[in-house]
Amino acid sequence: MSSTALEALYQRYRNRAAFFVVNIAERSPQGFWLRLSDDEAQHKRATAISQCPEFQQITVPFLLDDQAGTADYLYRVWPFRLCIIDIDGKIAYHSPDGIHDHDDTALDKLVTRKLDALLANNGHITKGMIAADRRLNAGAPAWPIWLPKVEYFAGGEQIVTEPLPGEKTERISDAHGYPLNVTAALHEVLIQKRIQVARLFTGAGTKQDKPAILLFLSSMPSAPTLAALADCYQRHHKHADFYLVYSGTETVMSHRVAKAKAMASNVNLPMPCLIDSPQNEITTVYGNATPRLLQLIPAPWRIRLISEPGEAGLAKAIAQVDAFWAK
């Protein structure tokens, strides 16, 4: 999409939708997401944007990605991505091909259709608009989860540093499948910790033939709800794999780990505890509400049940899980 087309869209919809251009940092030549920019680098990026002739032609507000490249990481931005988010924070459109979309002269027409559909529905996403990789409707392919268990960080967080020139490196993939070059020493550490990482619901994981129950919690549930969850686990733990997924508000991973450990201890349910990312990516994909119960069925993995938000929805979902195995 040209800057002219983007500016035209902005002027047409600026009073009904928020537009932002997000600038991302350059990637390391040795690999992705290894170089964290400092304050000076952030300042240089901001200056470069203000002086770029193409950017000076448009009035759309500009944002800088953070020093860790979070937007780039979450939305697979490089080299270009267009994303439309509804009023509830759900993704209505996530362009699948950055290189193609950058040169697509018809992209502004697609965006116009998407925005018109959103606005006609009071800003809320419609079923027909849900992007293939962010679907929430029952029966849709389950979003892959590859999250560290609490124990992964028991010895302190490992910082992935950029290899020095000439230093031996190993090529690996991170939790989202992106390639990384890491030092040989760090690679050894990651190999040791690999057994502490749970990769679920993907073809690359271990074969699973049982349904899975995911319990998303960000705070301690009430005593009645906790008792209902314990009963559900006792009745069905032989039929399904249970996982507790912690999704709190902490942005520092070590803080999340401490909170997750405390919650797992207080909940006192004998199931693996997983930690959502600091951006709560997985929780957001499945509706951005806790407490929430998901039932996934395999071959291929797909969603059977997503509970309605709140403890009342959780109680209703537990009854539906009971009915599933009562057949």
C-alpha cells in the first residue's frame, strides 16, 4: 500500500478508527530478536522517521516499537504488516504476506471493506472477518501453544545475547518458530531446559491422543469455583490432559514466574502450570478473559468448547465437559 493510499484511508476514517504506523527496529545480521536497542538507538530511529521523505507526506500518527521489538515479534511484522483490531482488542485482519501486501495496490480496497464491516457492527468483529490464524469460533484449529513451565525459570532467566564475531553459534527456532542464532554455550543451556518446555497442540510436539483441558487463570478463583475445578479434575484427569495457564498483568517474566508459582501452590491442583507471555498472547487469542476453560480435541487439534467469561461461564463449561464424557 502506498503512502498516498494510506493517507487517504486515514483522512476518510480518522474520526471513526485509530490509525498508527509502527516503526520496527532493524534486525541483527546474525539472527532475529537478538539485539535489544538502547535509548540512544530509539532516539536515532525517531529522528530517522521524522526526516524520512515518505513519512513526511502523511499525517498518520507514528509509534516506535519497544526496545525488545515486541510488536515485530508478536505480529511477524518484517518487512511490512497491516493489522486491523476491533473495539474489543480482537484481530479482524492480519495480512498474511508482508512483501506482497507492501506492493499490493488493491490493499486499500480490502481495508475499506474490513473497516466498513467493523463500523457497521459497532466496531465489533464479525465471524466472517476473523483471520485464519486468530479464529475463536468453536471447531477452529487450536492456536499452537509452546510455553515454558514454571520450572523453566527456576534458576533465573537466561538472556540470549548476540554472538561475538567469529564465535561458534547454533541455529535454533524460538517458541514461535522464528530462527535464532545463539552462542554454543547458551545452546547447551537450552538443550538442558528443553525438557522443561511444554509444546502443545502442534505437529512438532509429542503425539497426543487425549483431549486437553486448559484452565486460564489470572487471579485466585472463589472457593466454590476452586472446588468445582478440583472435582472436574478428579472425574476426568484419566480422560484428558489438564493444564493451568497463568496470564497475569506482570510484564517482567521473573515476576510472572513468582506469581504463577504462588497461584499454582494455592490452587493446589496436580496439573502442569504454564505461563503465558508478558503480552498474554495465548489468553488474548482465546478471548482475553479469565477465568476461562478450553476443551480441545485431537486429530487434528481443534476447539470443542470455550467457556463464557467469568466464574458462571466456567461452571457451565464444567457441566458441558461432564456431559461430553457421559455420552
